[in-house]
Amino acid sequence: MKGNSKIVIVGIVLVALVLLGAFYSSPTTLFGLRNNSSDTMRIGWISDLSGSTAKYGSYEAGMLAVDEINSQGGINGKKVELVVEDGKCDAKEALSAIDKLLDIDGLKFILGGHCTAESMAIAPVVQERGALMLAAITSSPLLSNAGDNVFRTSAVSTIQSDLLAKVAINKGLKKMAIIYIQTSYAQPVALEMKNVFTSLGGNVVLFEGFVKDTSDFRTILQKANALGADSFFFSTQTPDEAFYLLKQTKELGLTQQIFGNDQAQNATIYSRDSTLQEGMIVAAPDMNMYSEKTKSFFEAYKAKYGKEVPFGVWTAESYDGVFIMAQAIEKYDGNVELIKKYLYSIDYEGASGRIRMDANGDGIREYKVKIMKDGKMVDLVN
């Protein structure tokens, strides 16, 4: 009898240990323990901390927003903590990051990705696991149908192609060379430019892609010139690629009208040599530098980091994303379904401008056509 009692007791202890282990390894339980603690609200964050797009300043902007939210009392009295993972603007790295944030950290709310490669990779995982993501610096049309748990502050990038194609035709340009990097952001922008320009009566004499880390474009540019191109459209992923394209165009003595995507007009290029961009026409999200929120953000960023905002509207929308997510969590006490409904209906005036959402969870932003004139980007006057 005593022997049987010992066996029963040992069995009960073993079962208890197994159940306890399952309790602590459960992502749902981890979310409850860590995020609903008495003093902290933890939110996942994926952005490039060490790769080619780390210079965009999205992480720095996000941390600035967290500091400001916490100084104002946090979320329902809880301090906001970002659980940060380096996505390196790389699909494989981003997948590792989202698995860690969802499975190990047990988080439900993700800010990111902060580039198209990251966001495209993590979106199916977030949708499948019932979490919720708010991306920034992500404008590929390929993300639009990723699911109703996937949101972004950015508008779909192909808007700019429609605008610029019409400008080119109105200027009497008929032969365009389109040069683009083969990424999920830049290639759809280039393809849309090709389709719209052609549909309006233009002729695309060259449609040529290049791979990551290309820095010598002389052969492509000379080929386009030989084909009689009267205009170039550069669809780049980073300002570095645009810099080399513009620099080599000038070195070769080419005088074609240059159009660029919204990444080609970044301030990091200006700081190198703004004369390279003189006359270049772009279409980009409009940001009123004189609005109170925008001015405040730019001043706070410089005060905290000792440098100017590096990526204009894109850095600013990373900052806005933290506030939007924090307000949503606070308003609906972390309820995913209610927050989804809220995000579809937002009309937020942030540092990057007005942000609304369409039925796909894509940001609705106003794009404006601009031209580089005397070292400054100004509205294009027809």
C-alpha cells in the first residue's frame, strides 16, 4: 500500500512539472506574464540596425517616440518597452526575428518591418499566428493582399510612377530608359512606370535591372543613350545607388531629363553633392515642414542624436508608427480584433503628415511631384 502511494505521489509531481513547463513555454502565457505586468507594456520591433538601410534612422525615431510616450505616462500607466530585433532589411533575418518575437517573447503587436524586404517576409507569419503588425518605409504593392492583420503607414509605391509618367508625356518626352534594382520595392515601381508611360504613347527603349551592391552603371547608361533615350527613370532601393547613377550620368556628359523614385531624392544624397540632382523630378509623400508636429520631431531628433533627420518623411513615419500603435493598445486594452478595426479607421496627423488606411491596411498618403532647383526640392510648376 505504501509502495503504491509513493508511485501515485511521484506521478502527480511529474504531471505537475510537465504542466508547469508547458505553462511557462506557452507564447500566450508569456504574453500575459510579460506584457501585462504591473509596470511594462512590451511591443516587438523589427528594423535594420546593421545593414544598408540602418542609416534611415527608423530605430532612432522609434526610440525617440518611446521616450516621449513614457514621459507622458506610457500606456495606461505602463512604461513602453520595445523588444528590438535586427531585420537587416533581409527576408531571412526578418523571419528569424519574427519567430523570436512571437514564439519566445510571446508578443502580439509588432512595429515593422521598416523596409519592404522585412515586411514582405514577416507578414504571412504575423497573419497566420494571429498577431498584428504596423510596418513603415514599406511601399511595395505586393504587400497589399497580405491579410487583415497587416498594416503600414506607407502608401503603395506605384502611385509615384503614375504621376511621373504623365509629367514625362506632358513634357513631350517619348523615349524613356528605365533602370532599376531587382528588389520587391523598386522593381514594381519600374514596371508600373513602363506600363503607364507606354499606355500614354511613350516608348521604353530600355528596361534593365541590376543587382544589389552594383556601383558602376556606365555601361547601362551608355547603352540607353545609344538607343536614343530622351529621359531616364531611376528606381533605386537606397540613396547610394541613386548617387552613383546620378554621378556617372554627369561624368558621361549625358543631359537627358532624369526622373527618380521617392528613394532617389533622399537628403543623404544632398549632403554629398546636391548639384547632381539639379533638375531631377520625383514624386514623394508630401510632408509640411512648417507643421508643429513635424518641426517638433525634427528638433527633438537633432537634440537627442546630434544630427539631422536622415530620411525625411520615411524616418518621420517610423516615429508616427509608435504613437499610432501605442494609442491603439491604450484605447482597446490590447485587444487585437478591436485594434484592427481601429487601425482601418484612423485619421492621424503625425510628424510625417496625414495618415489614413484603406481597405487593405495600406497607408493613404498625398504624393506631390517635385523638382530639384538650386539645391532644394520644390513643387513642380507645370
